[in-house]
Amino acid sequence: MKKNDYQVRFGLVVRKLRNKKNLTQEELASLCDLDRTYIGSVERGERNVSLINIHKIASALNIEVKELF
């Protein structure tokens, strides 16, 4: 599996969980204290997300970090 494949799979999980919580990208970004464009690029697999931002996303979705993987 290529590096980008992990990013794409991670982004798909973020999008799925965000949609499950009925949140827009903008709402999730606000809860994470991140920019909406950053969330969009994460969901498209364009970002190599830092551990800090993974934790922010998990917290905003009210889930454990492991659920993102």
C-alpha cells in the first residue's frame, strides 16, 4: 500500500463519521479549530495529518482516536 493510500482511507473514514454526525465540513472544522479547507483536503486524502490534528478531529467527533483507523 502506498503512502497516499493511507491518507485516502483515513479521509474516507473522517468523511463517513462526519456525515454520520450530520456535520458539515465547516462545522467540523470549527469544532476542531481548523480551517474548512484543511478538513476538505483531509477528506480527499491530500494531507498527511499530524497526530495533534488527528486528536482534534477525534475529539470534535466525540470518538476515540482508534476509531479513525
